[in-house]
Amino acid sequence: MSLSLGPRQINSFCSVSADAPYVERSACKETGFDAALLGAWGRISPHLPLALSRSRLWRFARQVGDLEPQLVTLTDRRLRDFADDLRPRMLSASLYSHEMATSFALAREAARRHVGMRHFPVQLLGGAAMMSGALAEMETGEGKTLTALLPAITAVLMGRPVHIITVNDYLARRDAEQLAPVYNALGLTVGLVEQGQPSQQRQRAYASDVTYCTNKELVFDYLRDRLALGSRRARAQLAVDGIFNSRLAGHHQPLLRGLHFAIVDEADSLLIDEARVPLILAGTQDGAENAGGLYDTALGIARRLAAGEEFALRANEKSIQLTALGKARIALLAAGLPGLWAMRRAREELVQHALAALHLYRRDVQYIVANGKVQIVDEYTGRVMPDRSWESGIHQLIEAKEHCAITERRRTLAQITYQRFFRRYMHLCGMTGTAIEPAGELYGTYGLSVVRIPTNKPLRRTNSGTRVFRTAELKWNAVVESVSETLRAGRAVLVGTRSVEASEHVAELLGRSGLEPVVLNARQDRAEARIVELAGQPGRITVATNMAGRGTDIQLHPAVRDAGGLHVILTEYHESRRIDRQLFGRAGRQGDPGSYESIVAIDDEIFRRFVNAELLRLVGKGWKSDQPISALSGRTLRGYSQHAAERLHGRARRAALAEDLRINRILGFAGTE
């Protein structure tokens, strides 16, 4: 079946065996797409495809609703038989057909019976959009987890294995366990892939009809399979062996069954924020590279170089550039040192990385030190990424800087970016609370149209305004004052910060004022869900890194709801407008009351990095030093800095995509991809 839905949706239901080890998307979908892909960047069709028009989605939702009365009267056994009878018809079903509506109605009825939740009409819209190969933007608290049931069950009945991809193990386990009764009621199997599982257990999970997993575990399993299977010829032989029912003797048994139907939760986080993060399958590196004292020596030399004269710090690009004077100074300081220091290129690169470790990577911002180990903190979620390390020796240099045990450097066995990986799915769709801002990029890179789904109840979230102060000290004083006023009104408060350092600083200030905040950052990530669940209790002050707790709803106490709901305070703009909107979305879920405000300072990092210093001085000129600048000036600064940051990151993702396409062409020509 072919639908006019853009590159991603063309032949999205093309006939491919579910048991094929890997089916590259280019085999039936990408012809003619890559050549025009970069040209489509930043553009989005002025009109959504007809299949994704709001009127078409509403007609389909009404069609599902019309089928509900005949399913309500069925017994559980008959409901399962109904699903079994539907399977053969689903193999040739078209988009928005009677069969697809029946599948949605079955999923809705099974959810009502077995988990006590009946899909709202707007959730039917979200599910239908995802079946069309789109990304559904749904407000926080609108039930995205339940919505994913609809396309997942429908795809399985069509004969497609489904991966539901979440951002952490807690959410994957929670969703799999919570929704397993619904799948089982219709005769479908559910698998869970999480950290630390043995291979056989993973293989069983991927063999299930629906597999819940995290992005990291999925990609590394994919890389392990590709590394073990080797060349395209080896994969073809594996497929032939499978056709003739051999025991695949002597072959690696793949964990995955291919990349067929993916539902990406919090899709903007994976497809945009982490799009160009390289996922590297690594092995231990042998040799004298890790000889004792190497990194300490590099840091020692780096500390003796003068900023501006011997190296240039480029904060916007987060890079260090050595000058000719700096290179000469390194040669002088390294004279007589053995090993790598005798090689000009090697020593300059090593010192350049040491300068980056000293000046670009800050403790309690980009990383924390816990249990004697350096652990990376995700700048978008505020969560620790314990199994991730920086490459090129930077991680080891930071360990030396923090006087931690030096871990071994790793050599790359296989790698892939999320941007490259997710484009390989036969059918890609997803859901998130914020996707309109990068809609053009999502369409240009993945062929994903963005559909905004209306809320089930009218939004009651109000904007309490923006205040921009001259200094951070004035900003934090205003934050403490706002928290105190909100608590006196009987409400709960969520204070969002950009770093571990900032969250602990504001918590300390609140403590000095006699308040008792609860801090949620990378140090408390194990208790994340519980802290977020209690953030709506009376008198509760939760100080969290901006996206900590994403995926967990804040339930309001009745007294807090009556007093006006949760109040969210943003204390520093993020480089992406979406992240700010995600924080604001913590208030006012499912028709609850709520409010938000922004309290920032012109010496915040985003303004220092992306706004000219002279412009900052002019903006603050003429106002009293202890008062916020005008709202118009504040909006101007925010718009200028965030647009500059988004353009910078967009260019980097575009360059990464161009490189991915170049690699695909080279490897395809060589027959190794």
C-alpha cells in the first residue's frame, strides 16, 4: 500500500518478513529521498497530508466510537477470539479502514477492562496520527503511554513486531508491567529489555509481539548484532538458513528481528536533542596509551598556557583552538618527555583535550563525581548517564583533574548515531509534549509530520510573566520571594534549574530562609519518580534540573488544586525553547489549574554565550539596579539568544546528517552496509 504522506510514509506497510535479520530502509523506501533530504531541511509542507488532516482524524475517531457498543457486550474470551479473527484481515488493511478502526476499538475495550482506563477521543486521534507515520504532540498528562497501545496493537495485528522506546529503564518497566494485561487479553506477548539482562532473556524479549526498551539498550543490541553478523553476505546467508529451517549452526543468533515498527516516546529528546550523539560499542584498548602520569602531565602543561595568547576558547562551539604561539610553548614544555610527547601532532591533540577538560567541562554541570567516579549528566534531562563516557581521552583527563581512578580508554568496534539509526525503521512514529518548534527538521530528517493533538479538557495554565534581573544574586532573591508567596497561598512549587550546581545553590538559599525544599538532580535520580509524584502536595517545594521527572505525572493534592495548583518557576532559559515549554508543562495537566513564570538574569550563561556584551549593557542601561528590566527587552534577549543557539545546534545536526549520508553511500558502494 502506498500513501501520499511524505518520504517516511511511502510504502510504510511494504511486505517484509518479520524474521529477516535486518532490512535496511533504503531497500524499499529511500529511493530518491536522500538526494533531496538536505534541501528539505528546515521546511515543512504548508498543509498536512490529507490523511493527517484534523477532520480526517476526527472521522476515524468517530468510526472507532461507533464500534464500541458491539464490543462491550463480549466476554473476555470472545474479545480475544475477535482479535484472532481480525488478524488475517489486518494483513491487507489500509489506513483508516474498518479493520483498523476495529483494532483501535479492541484496544480501547481491553484497556477499559484490564487497567481501568478508557481512551479519550483525543487519544484516538494521537494513535491514528502515529499509525500514519507521524509524530503526535500531546500535552503533559494527556496519557501518551496509554495512547501508544493503539498503534502498537494495530501494528502487531498487521504482522509487524513493535518496539516502544522510552528514555529510561524505570519508564520502560513501568509501562510494560502496567499495560501487559491489555496485550495479554488480546493474545499478544510483551517483552522488556533493560540494563543488565543476559542475551537469552533479551532475545526472548525481542521475540515478543511488543518490546518495551530504552533507546540506549536497543541501539547497542543492534550494534552487537551487526558486529557479529558482519558483512551483507553473512546476513544474506543467515536469511537463507532461516528459510530452509536450519539450526543456524555456526552463526550468531541475532537479538533483534529487524527494525520494523517503532513508537518513540519523548521523541523530541531522542530525534533532536540526542540526534548526533554517537553510540559507540567499544572494547579495551591495548598499548601504552594509558601509561601512568600521561594525563597529569597533559593537565599540567595545559594549566601553564595563557588564554587568548596561546589558545582560543570558543564557548559557543564548545571547542579549544591552539595558536601558533601555544603550539610552540607546548613543544618547549614537552621537550625531553618520552613516548607520545615526542610526536608533535599527538602532544598538541592531547594538550588541546586537556584544555577542554579544564575549561569546557564543569563539575556539577556537565558531570558529577559519585562513588569516586566521573559520571556524565545529560544536559537535557538532568539525569546521570553511568555507562557513557567522553571519547578521545577527554573522560580520562577529567578523571585525572578530579583525582579519580583512571579508567581504560576504549577502542571503537562499531558506532552509530540516533539520527542514523532511527531512519532505518520501516515505520517510525512517536509522541511528545513539544515538537512544533523543530517540525521542519523532523520532516526533513525523518519524514515525520507533526500533528498537534488537542487536550481532553481545556488548559487552565496561566503565565505569571517574565522578570529579567541584572545579576544572578537579584534573580535568586526574587526566586526565594516568589516561592515564599506561593507557599503562603497554600500551593506547591516546582523550581527548574539547568544544572546540578544551580539546583543545590537555590536549595541552600531556600533553606537559609527557613524553607525546606526537596532537591531532584543527578545525585537523586534513583528516587526520581517518587519525588515527582509528591511534588503536588501542600507546602511542597521541589527544586529540580529542568527535565528531571519527565514521563512521570505530578498528581495534585485536592487542597493544592483548590488553591490554584502547581506553580512552576524557570530560573534560566535553555538553549532550546522546547525545554522551557516542557518545564512549564509540568503545571496544569489534565485540566488542573496551574501557573508558571520565568525569573532570569542577564548574566545567565545563555545570554553570555549568544548575546553581544555591548547589547547586554545597552539593554540594562537606564533601569534601577535592583529592579527587573522591561518585559519587552527581556523577550528580545530571550528570542535572540535562543534562536542563535537553535541555529548553531541545527547546523551541527545538519552536518552530522550530511556525514551520515556520505558514509551510507560509501559503505553501500563497498557492499558492507
